[in-house]
Amino acid sequence: MKKIIFLLAITLTFIACKDESQDNGKLNIVTTTTMITDLVQNIGGDMVNVQGLMGSGVDPHLYKASEGDVNKLVNADIIFYNGLHLEGKLVEVFEKMGSNTKTPIALADALDKKTLIGSEYFASNFDPHVWFDINYFKQFAEKAATILSEKNPENAEKFEANKSVYLAKLEALQNKVKQTIETLPKEKRVLVTAHDAFNYFGKAYGFEVVGLQGISTATEAGVQDVQKLATFIIEKQIKAIFVESSVPKRTIEALQASVKSKGHDVKIGGTLYSDALGSAGTVEGTYIGMFEYNVNTIVNALK
């Protein structure tokens, strides 16, 4: 009942509410995940106001829109989100907005679905963690720049210029990441994490990826899951497993304890950023910084 009332309130707000407080001549952009926030800030530059709904360490799988989010959504000229049901609990809110002029933009709509990894955990039937393939994130940048230019054509050249600069940075990131990963022997490229957020990363760089909770954090890992993965770690002689910043570390600690109880030692190799970036103002608080940090952490722990 509360959800129905909240959704109704949102619908009515879109019809009746108009806040001019942010009308400074710039596009008002609302984004969902921190990765998308960083992307739009890079391309939009000083021509846009960007407000992200989710902060560092926030799990988009479980995120629910608060009443405080409503004003942000109401006053947005554009709303960018990942799509592929990553933001599952926001889908109903976006559907309510679909009949209004501010139709939310799913950046994943720019991707060729035939190339995506299948998943039974999401209504889209695809693994939504596409930002871990930098080529897909480049396509996000292309889509965002196109939408910004369509909405604000007088600044289209600036958006295109910012996009070109950002794409060059992503290209440099790809080269650097590849060089770092090449220092890790192929037989050691087994990545065990709290949930399967890194399948696109594994596909791009030749890692076998195993997540304790599956692709969605909405699923809970059971005792049998822990035991099965512990056996896998021992058989593969894996040196390190990884915590994720947006997922409670207790499941990985339980896995580590299970491995030790079987007479094998495995260390926690560090914390990876999966569904959210690091704190704002830090290197890991940017997509490029996060990606490079993750790769360095993984390679150093598994060597």
C-alpha cells in the first residue's frame, strides 16, 4: 500500500509541481548510479547541473526512491539511468514518468543486446554490469552526448568536444589496464567476489569470474553455496578473494572461514568497487580511477 501511495504521489507531483530554483540556464540532469553521474559530468561540463541519486557504496539493485528524490526528478530536463533492470526498484517510478515529457534515458539501450551476457536474475534477461567493459562505457558516452546535444543544441559542439576528450581518456585507460593484466599469468586469472558483478570484465580480459551471491545482490548466498565455492577455491589453489564496497563483507568472510576450516589458507585481497564508485573527491570516485584501482588490486593480490 505504501508503494502504491508513493507512486501516486510521484505521478501527481509531475503534473502539479514546478520548481524554478535550479533554472540558471543550464540543463538539470538527474543520474542514478555514480558511474553515470561521473560520465555525464565529464561530457556536460559546466553546461549542466548534475545530481546523482545514489552515492558511494550504494547498491543500485536494492535502491528505493525516497521522497527527497522526487523534487530532483520533477525538475530534471533529462534523467539518465543504466537500464537492464539494474535499478530494479526504480523501474516503476520511471514507468510512471514515461507518459510525461521527461522520459528517462536508459543508456544501455545504445548497446547491441546480442553481445550482452545473459542472466536469469533480471527481467531484461541480461547482466546489467556493462560498465566493466570499457567499450560499452564508450557507447554510454556516445549516447549521453547525443541526448545532451539534442536537448541543448546551442552547446552541441562543446558536448562533442568534451566527449572526444573523455573517449581519449577511456582509450588510454584500456591500454593501461591491458598492460597491467598481462603481468598476471593466465592460470591465475580467477576472480572470486561477493557477487557476479565482474562477468564483463572477465570476458574482456580473460578472467574466470565466480560470485558468491550470483549476479543480483537481492539473492542470498546459502551454506551450500559457501561450501561449494570453498571447494572450488581449494581445487584451483586461489590465493585471494575479494570484498565489494557496496556489498556487506560478511559473506566473503564466511567463505574465507570455510576455506580455512578445510585446511587451506586464502586471503582477502582487498575491496573492489563494483556497483558504485569510491567517495567523491577521491581518485576512486571517478570511473577511470575506480577501474584502474580495481585492476591493480586484483593483479597484486593474485600474483
